[in-house]
Amino acid sequence: MTTKFKFFAMVTMIVAIIGGYVFAGSYAIFSHESKSQNNIPQTEKVAVMPAGFNETTTPPADFEKAATSAVPSVVHIKTLTKAKDQKGRGMQGNPFGDLFGNDDIFKRFFGENGGGMQQDQRAAGSGVIISSEGYIVTNNHVVDGASDIMVTLSDRKNYKAKVIGADANTDLALIKIDAKNLPVMPIGNSDGVHLGQWVLAIGYPLNLDVTVTQGIVSAKSRNIGINNKSAAPVEAFIQTDAAVNPGSSGGALVNTNGELVGINAAIASPTGSYAGYAYAIPSNLMKKVIGDLMKFGTVQRGYLGISMAPDELDDASKKELGVNDQVSGVWVMETDPAGAAAEAGIKKGDAIIKINGTKVSSNAEVSEQVAQFKPGDKVSITFVRGNEEKTVDVVLKSKLGQFASQNAASAAALGAEFATLSKTECEQAGITGGVRVSAISEEGILGNETTMKEGFIITRIGDIPVSTVEQLQDAISKQAGNFQIQGVYPGSAKLYYYGINDLK
């Protein structure tokens, strides 16, 4: 079965048993040769030991100190989503369909939905206290659409929470409870996290009490394509083998100093439960996003205005870009002429190798570094052009770039061929400018969803006037939701309107 990436969500009624054992407390270890837990004397302590450990070696890290200091700052979040508020949250009758995927996991975790009628949904996740004044960070998917949010602290006190702000691009949210003098988890430097480093995952999985598991960092800047419904997703996850499960969303990934280095967000699993890989949002990215949400209520995000080549390029694309396999960097496919990178002199075919002195070799690493800055910030970009290495200062802008290939792709979805009208043709039609629809394919949107005929002259896309094919492509790319195409037929002064559904 193909591995799927799963968001964590959990209905509060569920009791889960994994591998025949119920996990409770901070640590547990089981072996096929060991006696059952019932045979362990009450005074005997069970230690977590890595493979190859023996009594003469020193344990790799002091997990107890980190766990003891971090646990009080991790909270349990329970949400209620009213049936009337569930629009767009998944398959009909199943508001978490988009979180878990379309497999049999709902039969296992949620049971069959008798009749498919929507009902109020209760779910659970985790969060981390980042301010003594009651601010808590969690995942956007934990609180998205929730009608009521209840937070339970480690001392069992319950508080109602409200959402301060959320960012679907990074799957982060900031909520607040009315409480004072709360235990705050110190925030570590996620850029300093390294492969093989010991980490702890702390949260409230499977609707259990607070649970601590240990593992190592197995990868950094991992892009798993889970935020693909957002407009400008940023995925640069810390990958770990610390065990996490549904309900751990929004919980803490902690180093052995008890510092927060990530917010747990997803697992890779064929079943919906832990299967070896978990993913956390880096703390440095979290600090920037949550800081913006706390101050502005929305994320102030800067953009380079570039289109990056896929990490794995085919030979034809490599040849077109002039890729040098000896250079470890991220290749620029396109630049927005009005974007920050283009204004600083960066061009198609350049290979970005450093951002503010930090080496980058994947799209995820570039996105992670740039997402930590706001519009107007100056960022140092080091790139290779030919055999020459250059460094320029780039002033980030507030808008995503507009690229010719994206515009052409949007226009291509209409399924037609277009031609810019000449000055003479415009005079004959009694218009100042327009684009002729010279051919319509039966496979495209115009041929299937409208009665438009070949020869129609487009003068407006939505509220934007168009006089050239390039303007038409640009105008289509700017449409959000449904829009209308306005124009005339040759020899007629009557205006015609054709409605188009969202192309994106």
C-alpha cells in the first residue's frame, strides 16, 4: 500500500490499543522475551535503552530532565465543530476526510456514518504554551472551523480558548486562554538541529494523558506535499522517529535541553497511526509566523518573486537552464519582472546556493529561509551564474510572483487558441482593443461549459480590459472564484458574457 501522509485528529470517544499494548506514562519498552508488565516489581524502574546499550555504557542523553521541564507547557486541546460549520472540511458526512485521506481509517477510528448525515464533531489535539499570559501555539488543522475550543493544562485546569490568528500556509495557529503565570517552554534554534540528534515528542495522542516519546532527527527540510490546498505553502519539516499518533498535532518536539525545536504536525502512515516517521514545523519558522499573528493577526510574509526548478530535473530541463551538476543549489526557472529577485539582478538559470549565509540545496530550504522574513526586509542571496559566484541584497516584496508559464497554463485550461487583434481589426469591430478566439477545442472549458463560438472577440476578463494575448493570460491568472468573459462578435455591437468557473 502506498504510504500516505496523515494529519492528526481524534474523536474524544476513541480508546486506542496499539500492537496489543496500551502506552501510559513517559517511557515504556517491550521485548518479545520480556515478562509482562505485571511481573515487574513496583519499585523497579523501566529505562529506555537504545539498541546496543549495555550496563557498562553511558546513556546517550538525560531525557528525564528535559521531559520534566517541558511537560507542564504542553496542553490538551479539545474542539467542537457544529454540523453547520463543517462546509469544506472533507467528504459529506465526514468532516475529517481531507485530513486522513479516503481510506478505511474512518471505519477503524470513527465507525460507519449511518446514513451520511452530518453531526457535531468532537476532536482533540495538543498545543504549547509560549507566553505566561495565555498564548498557545498549535496546528491550524486542529482548530480550523471549530465552534468551541477547550484547553486543559497539565494541572487539569480547563479554559475556553479563542483563535487569535491562523496560517494555512504553514499549518500554524495561535490561540489564547484567560490565564496568568503559565509555564512557558523556552524556544530553541531549529537551524541548529542536526541529523541524529535526540529529541522528545510531547503531546496528548489517542486521547490519552500527556505522553512523552523519544527518537532522533532523521531528516531536515522535508517537503511532503501535505499543505497543497493553501495558496503559498511552506513545508520544511523536521523528520523524526519519535512516536506520535492522532491527537499529537500541535504538540512539542523538544531537544534534550527541554527547548522547543518544532511543532508536531503530521505522520507518514498507511493506517493513520504511527508507522515510523513524524514531521514537525521548525521552531524558527514558528516564531516568525506566531509573532506576526500575535502582533498583526495575520502573517506578514516576504517573497523573492521566483519560480524554482523541481529538485529532480529531467535532462531536457537541465539543458535548457544550463544546469551544472557540480553546483549544489536551487535553480531559478522564472522570475517575476516586477519581483524582488529580478530587481536585484537574479535571472533564469541562476543557482541560489546561500540565503543570508545559510547554505540551501532544495526548494524546501529556500522556502523555509525566506518565510522567516517580512516584506521590506533585506536578504542576502548568493548564487552561481555560469562559473561565477555572486552575492546581492534583495528587498523582499509582499506579493507572490506572476510568471508567464503560470498565466499560459491558466489560459490553456480554457481550451482555445487566441490572437491579438490588429489596429485595423479593432477599428472594424468598433473597439479599442481585444483578443480573438480563433479556435475552440471540444475538450476545454469554453467548448464544454459555454456556447461561445469561434471568432468571438474578448475585451474583458472579469473587470480587467484586455487588448493582447499576454494581457488576457495575466488577467485570467488574477481571477479568484467564478468570473465572466466579456466581448463582441464581428459585425454586432451587442455585448456577450460567458461565465467561467474557477480555473485553479
